[in-house]
Amino acid sequence: MFTGALSYPKPFLFGQAWFVFPGFIIAFTFMGLNYLFAPAIFPKTAISTESTSSGSLSLFVENLLFFMMVYLLSGFGNQEPVLLSVIFYASFLARWFFTYERAFIMLFAIVLGIGGMFVEGAMTQFDLVHYREPEIFGVPYWLVGVYMHGALALREGMRYFVYRKG
């Protein structure tokens, strides 16, 4: 918002709309619930044994920091949407290539990316938010990449907080 990537027609506090903070809580809850149900819904070929096992704090922090860097870059790099898209999708594919249970996380990342784009696009249609580069359904192409990186952070967060043993 401070960098002009997006704006709210009716700002409430510091240029943010009143629903932004509650919206993040609702979004995180919804994404976590989707993660819980994904193994039962995805095809059996998308093995999720390790993705639903106990995780470590170090992996959670590493993935959270990477997601935070992507999120910050989306603000500061939004004036170059093509370059931002290349960075987000290429870095996701590199991380995906070296991770475990690739079919599961790719399916989950795609679901999160499309779902996030749809929800934020719907918000633009209801005039709740405006993006600088409304390239598809009112949102920029790079937004899906942010959500895809979020899938990796969410997996490690679920492993550490939800699936943790003892």
C-alpha cells in the first residue's frame, strides 16, 4: 500500500481499509483448513506423508523469512510486473525442485494461487481494493506467485504448529 502496489478506496488507518487485519486472520485460517483437507482431496499420487508430519522451527523460520522477502518484494517491485512475475515463478520452481513431496506441494500451491487470485480479484470487483497493475481479473500476474511461495511457508507452519508431536 505504501509503495502504490495497491490502494483502498476508503482507507481507515495508515491508508489501510478496516477489513485488512481481520481479512488476514480469516485468510490464514481458511488456508490452514484447506491444508488440513488437501491430503484427503488430492489424488493418491500426491503423497503427503512428510508434509503432514512433525516439522522443525528452523524450517518454519526459513520458509517464513523467504515468504516475507517475496511479500516485501511485491511491494517494492510492483512497478516492474513482468520482472516480478519472472522472479516469483522462477524462484518458486527452484524451491519446488529441491523440496520433498513435489506433487502435493505443487497442487497445493496452484490451489492457493488460483484461490488467492480469485478472492482478491473479487475484492477488486466489489471496489474494495485497486491494484496498480490489474492484468487479470483485477489483480497482477505476480500475485499468484506470492501465494505459491506462501504454500511452502504454510506447509512448514502446519508441520511445526499443527502436526508437532508432544
